[in-house]
Amino acid sequence: MKQVCQPSFPVKVQEMRSKKQKPRYYIYIPVALSSALGVASGEEMSWELLDRNELHLVRLNPKPTTTAQRVKVKNPAV
């Protein structure tokens, strides 16, 4: 059975510190991934915490889909 390789985009969490302020953490979306998703500058998104090891990034104002069919997942992670 042929398996489809899911693309992986490793990123590093960056910490920004300002005087007299709490540290802030940033995660940058790689250009290849943002291009594939059609992410626009200033677009609002939200993180959903699935568990301590997994986050889900969600568009607050999703764009209409342009594909006729969705990708079918044979063995979804439980």
C-alpha cells in the first residue's frame, strides 16, 4: 500500500523581551507553507490547544474553498 508523505515544516519558537514587559513568544510560518495556504499579511488566526503536544491553527475568517473535493484521510490520528 502506497503511503502519502505529509509535508513537514519545522519551526522554532522565538522569545521577544521588552523592558518592563512580560516576554512574548512568536512562531513564524515558513514561506512555502504560507504560499500553499494562501495566507495574507494581517490575516487573523487563532490557536486551538488540542493537547500539550499539539496545536491547531484556525483562520478566523476562512476563504471559500476552490477545490471540488476534499482530501480523504484513511487513518485519522486518534
